[in-house]
Amino acid sequence: MSKKGRFALAGAVLTVPFVLAAPGAAQAHATCLELPGRATGCVTTSHTGVSVCDSAADGWGARTWYKTTNGVTDHVGDADGSGGSCGSESPLGGGSITSYRVCAGPNNTDRECTQWVTA
């Protein structure tokens, strides 16, 4: 299924059997959060991987912001926009992801964001 097809569902919060291959982390099913019409961000059920996929070819970028058990707040971005691949990483500084949100905007700004949710 194409990336656009995967993210055509409307809704604020989705839990899907999405496989995330975060660097250094085992593959696991993920909990995902959608910024409708813009992007989807996911956190693995092990809370050790995070991803973001930009779903709109609109010149805006997408980011999944996350907070960890060791007090780090960071984000992962989708470097190629809606070009087909997504961004993913393990939490900066280790720790487990405790909460996350998805944002989008032009020039690395966050013009639209979901609310923070517990991972």
C-alpha cells in the first residue's frame, strides 16, 4: 500500500499494526498519532523507537516530538517530505519514550501540532 493510502484515514489517534525499524531497536508494533492531512508519528510498544511520516506534498516538514524517562525532549523529522521514506530513531540519550506529539510546518517551524499523548 502506498504511503498516501496508509495515511488516508481520518482521526486524531490511531493504533495500527505498523512496523517501525528504529536504529538499534528490535522491530515492534507501534502506537501512532495522526496530524490529519499532514503527518503520522509512531512510538514502538517497547518505547525505544520513534518515527514520523510526512503525508502531504505541501512544502511543510513533519516532526514527532518525544519526551523520555531520563528528561530528554527531542524530535525526529521526515527528511524527504512526502517523498516516500520516513524518519526514525531511538531516543536521544537513551531512556524510554513517555509521551509524544506530531507537528508540521514550513521551514522547521511547528505551525500545527497534536496534543501531547502518553506513549
